[in-house]
Amino acid sequence: ASAEKGGFDSFMEKEIFDQPAAVADTLLGRSDAFGRLTLDELRITPEELASVTKIVVLACGTSAYGGSVAKYAIENWCRIPVEVELSHEFRYRDPIVDSNTLVVSISQSGETMDTLMAVRYAKEQGAKTLSICNTNGSTIPRESDAVLYTHAGPEIAVASTKAFLAQITATYLLGLYLGQLRGNLFSGQIKDILADLGKIPAKIQDILDRAEDIKELARSMKDTESVLFLGRHVGYPVAMEGALKLKEIAYIHAEGFAAGELKHGPIALIEQDKPVFVVVPSPRGRDSLHSKVVSNIQEVRARGAKTLVIAEEGDESVREFAEFVFYVPETPVLLMPLLATVPLQLFACELATAKGLDVDQPRNLAKSVTVE
Ligand code: G6P
């Protein structure tokens, strides 16, 4: 088993380190030399896709956070409304879907029963169904009208890591493809975004090369009982995913919040030495976004929080309010989740290891939940 883990202590850690390849392989062969998306494998005609008026993303767990990230990019690029819903909530509320709705399911395993049932229901209602899946020939892609596989390779650890980054990559390809088909994006824009996506694997590698910085922090926090995660915009689902990882494998109470929601409740939780991760958007993006998150750091810091910041390289403005800063390489705002998630995965993995837990087989959880 140790050989299968490639020298790492756990499959989870190995899979975190597989992420440059997971993203690169998911991008591979899906665009041509002119920067045009070539998703011919989709089994759904360009005309059908061009007529879509609404997208509904259905998923559970980590995959649902992948969908939440995708919403920002697809709405921005394609101007199509995107709803993201947990599969098990979707079916029971008489959702509004029709033949112009594209239901995108996201599932690493392709076997999650809740998601399968939601896809079947959507199909019965006449929606077009597209599966983003990591497992060839599994049930959800077989039952969907179209499939776009993620190429993360087999994921063994129960807590999902590389599949998540591959899912974000695949939904971004889908968003660019829709933008191309519908004429929302110019070819030059698509080419630029593809080029930025192409640089992501090396940037993830840069983070992995500095893994020890975040691991050291994790070890120092192994007796922590509760951690909060704040993020805004695409940093919000990243915060949710960071919290989920910690719950799943380290059995620590963790909650992710939209940073703007802080003052509407969660700030009451802040007390002396409370660890709070804050995912800070790029200062090069929408200006107000960055400064608002920086003021959120100040707000929790003023109330005694131990502020742990994930920020973009070169962002010096966060230093004076942060107990700890981990810098991720520069990238366009929408692509930041592909980088900012990585240190949070490493943090959870190392903290659970330091607690002596079996990170690959957390209690009470299954890799694939095939019951409703
Ligand atoms: C289980 C796993 C999670 C996973 C979720 C969805 O709960 O423990 O890691 O995110 O199922 O799985 P799927 O295979 O549909 O992506």
C-alpha cells in the first residue's frame, strides 16, 4: 500500500500532490491551437446547448462546492442564470425545469444515489442533462444526455481533493464552450482564459513546494476545537470546502461563512484566540471586494481572533492583520479557487495526521454514498 501511496503517508496527501496533473489532464485535448474549445465528446448538439436559458447544477458534498464556484464563472462568461442545488433538496420542491434547462450534475463517483435520483427526475421533467464525472462508465454519466469527464485519475481517499479541482476545471471548460457557442465571449477572451488555466498546474506545484509552511501551522493547531473560514465571491465556496475538509477528516467543528455575513451573526462566535481562516481575493480584481475582505480580517482580529490568511502573492496589505499568511500565485479572480483551496486541503490533512487519525478512512463516512 505504501508504494500505491507514492511515498506519501496517506492517499489523501498523495492526491493533493496529484492536483497539478489532475488539472492539466482535464484540460488536455479540449481546445485547439486557435484557442477554440473542442468538446465534441459531449453527445449534445451545439444547437441544443445554445438554446439553454437556465443551468441547474446538482451535486452533494465537495462536488456541490465545485458547482458553487462554477456559478460565478459561468454566469460571468455566459450571462446564463446558474442555480446550484444539493441533489437531495432538488427533487422535493417541485423545481422549475423544462427543455431549455441544462441540468449539470457533478459527481466524482458517478454513483451518488441522491444525485442520480435528481438527474432522473430532471430528465423526466424534460431537462437536458449533462454529467461532470470522474468515473468512466458509471451510472450518472450513462443515464445523462451528455458527459464531460474530469481526468483526475482514481480518487481513493474518502475526502475529495483532486476531483474537486478537476471539477472546477471541467465546469470552466463548459462555461467557455457555452460562451463560445452563444457568442458571449470573443475568441481572444477564450484564448486568454485558456492560457491562464494552462498556467494553473505549475502554480499549484508552487504551492505544494511550500506545503511545509502550512503543515507546520496545522501541527501547531492539533488541539484546536473549532475553526471558522471566511470568504467572499469565489472565496466563499473555497471557505466552505476548507471547513468541510476539517470536519470530515480531523473531526473538528468548522464552519465556512460568506465574509459579508459576518456582521449578521457569526461575529458573535469570535473570542480570544479563535482561529479564523480568511480567503482574500486578489487586490487586482474588483477593488471593493479586496478591501471589504481586508476589513473583515480587521473586524475579527480586533475581537481577538487568530487570523490565518490565504492571499495573493504580493498582497502586503494583509500582513499587519494576520497571525499567519500563506501566499498563492497571482491568477485571475475567477481562477483563484484552483489555488486557494490547496493550502486548506493540506492544513486539514496534516492536522488530522498530527491527531493520529486515519485520514483516508474517516469515521462514519463513505467514499460514495449509494443510498438515499
Ligand atoms: C460522499 C463523499 C464526499 C463527496 C460526496 C459526493 O459524501 O464522502 O467526499 O464529496 O459523497 O460524492 P460524488 O462522488 O457524487 O462527487
